[in-house]
Amino acid sequence: MSWKKPKKLVGELYLAKDPELAAEKKLASRLLRRYNSTTEEQQEQRQQILQELFGKIGQKIAIVPPFYCDYGSNIFAGDKLYMNCGCVILDCNTVNIGENVLCAPYVQIYTAYHPTEPEIRLSGRELAAPVNIGNNVWIGGNAIICPGVTIGDNTTIGAGSVVVKDIPENVVAAGNPCHVIRYLS
């Protein structure tokens, strides 16, 4: 591992076009192409591909193709993760997903973001911040989880929400920007 990968994992500017990172993305693309061409009868093959792609997977993982990610190796998923079709994880930094997490279609989880200063952005340098999703979380369709966000245990994120800040445990949250609308007992 070169000095470049740790920079992105600690939130410092990095070049995504770096040859080492590009090679990692190319490997992930090959694995995703294989994964997305499997059928529902090929569950064992899907599990094998996810084991090779992700940093860690738990038991009984189900991700309905098509699925997309940047590297895969920065995704750490617990038992009984279910992601419906069209989900995207931009894992330029770590994505920790707890147990019993349900993601509806087209959920997007982003760790990558770009500098707001045009001069820096035009240099091709990027930033990334980790995302943490607790246990027993349900994320509604088309929700977007932004870089640096933590979602607490036993929480529901409403469909179409844009989560830009941490959401505590035991709540229902929705909206753009996503906010708590109900506390669970």
C-alpha cells in the first residue's frame, strides 16, 4: 500500500487517478461486472464475488443487481444486509454497515466529495469521509447518505431523504435535509 491510499482514508486530499487507486477500481469493476451478470439462481457465486470484493461481509448478505461501488474493499458489512436493485456505494473511504440493514432500491451511499474551491477541484484532487450505519436500520428508496454521516441503531430513513448530518439511534428521520420526525420508544 502506498502513501496515497491512507491519505484518502484519513480525509486528506488525494488523486483518484493515481495508478494504484485506478488499478484497485479496475479490479472492482471486473468483479462488479461478474456480479451484475449473475442470476438469482447463482446465490453461492454472488457470495463468493462479494467476499472477494468487500473488505468484510457477514452471513446471509443479499444485494440485488445491478449494484455499483468504487473499490469494494472499503465496505464492511454485517450479517443479513439486504440491498435492493440499483444501489450505489462510493467507498473512497470506509463504509461500515451493521447487521440487519435493509436498503430499498437506488439507495446511494457516498464517502467521496470534492473541494469547494475551484482551483483545488480543478487539480483533480478529491476528499472522502467515512460513513457508518448501525444495526437494524432501514433506508428508504432513493435516499442519499452523504460523506461523514453516522446513522444510529434501530433507525429508519425515509424514502428520498438526503442525509447530510448524523442521525441518532431509535428514530424515524426523513426529508431534505434529513431530520428526526419521530423518536421510537
